[in-house]
Amino acid sequence: MVKDNISNLINGLKNAQTSGKDVFRTPYTKMNMAILEVLKREGFVSDVDKRGKDLSKHIDITLKYGEEGKPSINNVKRVSKQSRRVYKSANEIHQIKNGYGLLVLSTPSGILTDKQARKSNVGGEALFEIW
């Protein structure tokens, strides 16, 4: 069985917002936590809280909705997959949806957005796009 934690996380977030949930729970990994911190900083989720001990660690994510209950996450697209990794240099990183969206990258400097990677002039593995 192949397990892709990043795909599970981003699709779970999108589905939870589509169904109108207030809180979404996902297993704790350092990668998931780093991604969620970036999404919180960029305004896609309201709060991220690590809970539990040892094997039962999980992350509770408070979802964010706009006016009239509109979800803050409209769609997500996984760029790198386990079968095909996509790497981008600093020169190849462009805006997503004319700056409305976000590309999340795994770089030597940590998990960064497309804007932060261009500013720092670093490239890395393109994980997913979110808008």
C-alpha cells in the first residue's frame, strides 16, 4: 500500500471545507506541520494545534471561511507525486493564478511559498498548488 501524506492532507482540507466542517484532524508528521504553518501564515487556515502523545499524535486544523461561508480553499493540485517528482529552479517559479494562488515548495531552506522562494532565490521540489 502506497501512502502519500501530503495528498491526504491537502485533499482532506479541501473536502472538509467543501462539506462545511469547522475542524479537520490529520495525523502528525513534521512535514504536515510545516505545510500547515505555511498555510496558516498565508491565510488558508485559521489555526493549527498539535495534540496527543507518542503514537496518537494528531493535528487539529481550524478551517477558515470567508464572507457568506465561502471556503478559503477553492481547489488544490498535487504537482509532485510519488511516481513523478517535479523540481523547479528559482528562475522557473512563477505566480499561480496571477498571484491569487500559492505554490508550496520543499527547499533546502524549509517549506516555502513561491513568493518566498523567488525572494530567497532558491528552488526545490514543487509539492502542490492551492487557490
